[in-house]
Amino acid sequence: MRRKKSKYKHAEIGGKKYYFYKIVWKDPCGDSGHADAAEMKNLTPATMISQAYIFAKDNKHVWTFASYDADAAVFSDRNVFPKCIISKMEKIKI
């Protein structure tokens, strides 16, 4: 029986598959200068896009990495996102 190929981009590290995602999230923005009421209302969070492998996720957080060692289970370019700031997660197809 032939094994079905995954249609999603992934990396296999230490015998485990990690899938690649596009993550859309809100980043708080700030300004330390003086502003009137109209300028205050124009200050909004930035919509950010990150592309990374998902290391793990639970009810409150998503852990990601973008780089890894080819010979060992060592991860770099790591982030942890609170789920409350993530507006969309999309698994990337090959």
C-alpha cells in the first residue's frame, strides 16, 4: 500500500512533523508624543503577518520557530503568541 504524501509544507525534525503556517495577528501600537482626541482615535493596532512552523499550541498560546538545525532537534527564530491576538492561522500547502 502506498503512503499518501502530505499536501502541506512541513519539516520533519527528530521524527516529528512540524507544519508551516501563515499567522495573522494584532500588534499593539503606541506613541509617546502629545495628541488631541482626534489623533487618539486614529491610533490602532497593526495587523501583522508571520510565517513559521508551529512547534506547539494550547488553549492560550502558540509557539513557533522559523529556523532549525538539520542534524539535531534545535530550534531558532522562536516566538510565543498569546492566542487572543491571533485573528487567523492558515496551514500552507505545498
